[in-house]
Amino acid sequence: MTSKPQLSFWQIWNMCFGFLGIQFGFALQNANASRIFETLGAPMDAVPGLWIAAPLTGLLVQPVIGYLSDRTWTRWGRRRPYFMLGALFTTLALLVMPNSPTLWIAAGTLWILDASINISMEPFRAFVGDQLSPRQRPTGYAMQSFFIGVGAIVASFLPYLLAHWGVANTAAPGQVPDTVRWSFYAGAAVLLLSIGWTVLRTREYSPQQLAAFDDAEPVAARAAVRAHGAPPMSRVVRWGVIGVLLAAAIAWRDGDRMLYVLAGLCAGYGVLLWLARVLPGTHMLAAIVDDLRGMPPTMRRLAWVQFFSWFALFAMWIYTTAAVAGRHFGATDTASAAYNEGANWVGVLFGAYNGFAALAALLIPLMVRAIGLRWSHLVNLWLGGLGLVSLTLITDPHWLLLSMVGVGFAWASILSLPYALLSDSVPAAKMGVYMGIFNFFIVIPQLIAASALGFVLRTLLQDEPMRVLVLGGISLFIAGLFALRVPAASETT
């Protein structure tokens, strides 16, 4: 058994460079999807339901792509063919979305856009685990965070900059402004070129080479609770009954229709377990369910950290435009100049937090060496929580940039440290599928947020979107506490 060779700075740079384009597309989606939906006529409390496409596609796509890429080997490697396939479809979706003639075409394009981004993004996470030794993985994931920050800065600022350069920032009712259209066109070009760079400038270890390295089967992976046999029928019935009862309660109370998503999640998990029972053990779905049931203890503890972290992020992405435009620019009419000025300023804020994330990515490896992975993650998550809570206390919109410092540190940490903890605890042969399963704990909180936040906004928060951001800040504080419960064994590498 031998250790993986230590890669140079530029080798790590090349293997992570594709994330510049992935985040360029992702940031355009995050900063502008709500704006496009509202421009095409979506009421504010319906926007979370339209956003449901993003997490749901990740829930379906990432485990499948991870499973398939673990079993792929071509002249282009195992992960890189998926990089390029996702890039091609993402490019097409970025060209279509700002030209959507109706709300439903825009919502459908978001499904395609997010699915395509996930096809490229999931193998990139496994790629770092494949190529780097445990000692260099925090640096590799921090480098990804750096490119995520840089890509998102430019993407988030683009509508603001284009407006400053004279491109029209308003349009007729039901039309997306030219500032948004041209930003999406630029994003399509950047994404295709940057992923193409990584595909052409990197090489991959074969499955045989990966199996020969000393980190092929970590101690933490051998400590996983292995699932044996089919899921018990009692568990199948239990989840199905929970889903049915929850749906009946929502119908009885005439609840918000988006709450049915929660019932669907429970019932859907029951159906998934049932399919794992009736399908052959060698079937892809049965194998994914078996790996889900047998995931390492580190991954189980990280699930709670991810849940509260991504609930907060999704709340921020959905409601920051409405919160800032309403509180700081006094506008709720999506066709008004004040609303679009506020929406552009949110693009600046989102660019700023990604810029601070790029800087934080340079500091996080030093922080990890000083206080360890878990405490570093707690500090960064709490900085993010303070940043979100402070949005409601600041009156001058320019000072909201200060809030984005904390959000940027949290974002950089969320995109790097959980993956460093996870990759040290899973076997090399299943790096892809476990990275895909790990995405469940990103997607599920987003689905819950998408299904419940509109209801919570109307019934508990008096239709004040700024209060949703405070709720997100509290969620990040909770995530930080859960980070301390993650086993510390992987910090010894």
C-alpha cells in the first residue's frame, strides 16, 4: 500500500478550475431565478414552490451520477465525462431561461438547469477525494470554495455592472431585463470553457490504482454500520403511513398545498425502501439504498450539520431580494425602478459574500491547522448566523456589505469542511455514491424550506421576508453546535 503523491498548487488549481463555471451558473440561478419568476407573474408566496425544482433534481440526480461514475472508466477517466455532459446541458439551459415566454417554461428550464449543474458538480466533489491524499483534501475543497467565490462574485455583479454600463435594467411587464439576459449568456460561455479546461488539463487514477492506495478503505469506513438484507417491511409501512397521515392532516386543516411536499418526502422514502426490497440486490437503486443504510457514523452526524446549514442558505436565496427591496428600497412592485434597483443591490450583496468566501477559502486551511475541522466549521457557521441576523438591524443598505462578511465565511466553510470530514471516512470505491447520498442532506432541508417557508411567512411571520432571514441565522447557530458532535477521528490525518 502506498500513499497518494502530493500534488502541486497548479495541479490542484487545474482540477478545481471547472468549479469557476459551475458556480457562475449556480450564482446566476440563485440571484436571478426569483426575479425572473416574479417578473413573469409569480406571487411572492408561490416562489418557494417554483424553487422546488432545484433541490428535487439534486435529490434524484446526484446519487445516480455518483453510483454511475464510481463504475465508469474510459479514456477520459471516470469523473470527467460527466463534467462535460453536464456542462453542455447547463450551457443550453442558461441560454434559454432568461428568454422564457411564460412562468411555467421558466420553471421547467430551472429543472433542466439544476439537473445539469448537478451532473457536473457531484463528480467534482468525488474527484477531489479520488485525486488527493487525506492531508491535502482540505486544501482541495478550499480551492473549490475559492473558485466558487470568484465565479459567484462576477456572476452576481454582472446585472449591476451591465446596468452601470448602459444596458437596460427595466423592461415591459412580463419581460426579463437585458441586464439579466446578457448575464446568462456570459455565464454559459464561462461555464463551458472552465469545465473544458479541467477536462483537458487533468488526469485520473484508474480504479486499480485507487484500490492500491493506503486511504482506499479508511478506518471510519470500516466502522460503518453495514446494512444486511432487504429493508424490513415494518419500516416500509411506517414511512408510508406517516406520509399518508401527514397528507390527511394537511387536507383536513385545509393547509397550504406546498406542505404536501413534506408528506411526499415521507411516503417517497417508504416507496424507495419497498423498491429496494423487491429489486435484485445488484440493481442500482437497491445498492444505493444499502449504502444509505450503511453510511459511516461521521456521515450520520454531518447530516444534522448540513440540514440546518442548507435550510438557512435556501431561506436566504429565496427571500433576500424581497426582504432588501421591501425594507431598504421601499418597493414591492417588480416592474418598478426601485424594486429592480434593490434586486441589483442584492446581486451585489451576493457577489460580496462570494468574494468574502473566496478570501475565507485562503484562511480556512490555516484555521483548520490551528483549531481543527469541527471548531473551524462552528466558528464560520456562527459568523454566518450573525451576518443573517444583522440584516434586520442595519438601516443603510450599503452597510449590508458588512453582514456579507459573516455569510461569506459560512459559505466557504459549508462548501469545504463537511466534504473534508466526509471524504476521510468513506471507501475510495464508493466515493462517488457517498458524495451523492451526502447531497440528500443538502436537498432535504431545501425541500422542507421550499414547502414550508411560504406557509410560515404568512401564518407566523406576518408576511415580512426579513424575518425569514433571521430564522436562517438561528438555523446556522444550531448547525454550528451540531458540528461539535461529528467524530474527530478524521482530524488526525
